[in-house]
Amino acid sequence: MPTGYKILLEVLVRGKAHEVVAVPYTFGERERGTSKLSFREELGYLRHLWQLSEARTEATRFVKFCAVGISGVLVNMGLLWLLTDFAGFYYLFSAIFAIEASILSNFTLNEIWTFRDRRVGAKKSILGRALKFNLVCIVGVGLNMAVLYGLTEFFGVYYLASNLAGIAVATLWNYGLSNFWAWRRR
């Protein structure tokens, strides 16, 4: 919904125009009243521009992706603990199931929340996105492990700090490829 006097901004940003031209116009001297253009209006313009911008949409999408990722960590850790401590499985075997469960959980939440605007309803396309997301995340796990190992073993960085750096690298990888490959724009 347009805000304030900035309807042209809305038309230019949301419209599907392929070409915009400037039509020269010369304002005459104001005969009465005062201008309504104030610092507050200028801030409102910038705020509206941010709300309409693609950067805001992508920043919001990235925050959602990270929130889903945190929920995936909870799924992963909870299932790893349950399978290892209660079911008695070897922890590495449990980890395989925990990782895959968190990937599937993350896919489901990203499908219905983060990338909701890019869904295509066919079962084939959902399975395709799930497979792509799984591949992206498996590479992300590898990147996380490589950064964890490299920083800890070769640079003497404390392993928890190394793991956080690995998670950051994997998150950027996972988001980038999920955004441009698994849920690419049509």
C-alpha cells in the first residue's frame, strides 16, 4: 500500500514497466502556503524505499533461513541424543539419521515459510527441490567440517570458535545455493 506522497515510487518499483522516461516540468514560484517536504517526509521516503527494495526482501528471507537453521540444530541435537543415549546406537550412526532428519525438517520449514513465494505445487518439483536442498546441505556439512578441522588443527583456534566459523561458512553456502538453485526464481 502506498505511503504518503510517494505513489510514483511505488509505481516505479512494483510496476512492470520496461522503460521509464523523464518528462521535464518547471515548477513556478509558490504563491501561497508552505512546502510539505520536511526532513520527516524525506525519512519516510527512505523508509518506504527500503520496504519496497529487493534487499529488504532478501534480508528478511535470510533471517528466516537462519531461524529455520536454528530449529534444525535443535532437531539434530535432540535426535542425536535420543538415538545415542536412549536407543543405544553408536553416535556416528545416530548422527547420520540426526543430520538427515534436520535437513528434511529444514527443507519443510523453508518450503512453507522462507521460500513460500517460490513454491511450485507439482510433486515432482517438490521432490526436486528437496533433493537439491539435501545436496546443498551435505556440501555445507563438509564445508563446516573442513573449516572446523582447518582452523583448529592448523591455526590452533579453539574448537568451538572454529565450529562457529564453520557454521557461518556453511550457512552462507546453504543460503546462497538454496536461494539460487533449490528455490530459484522462475
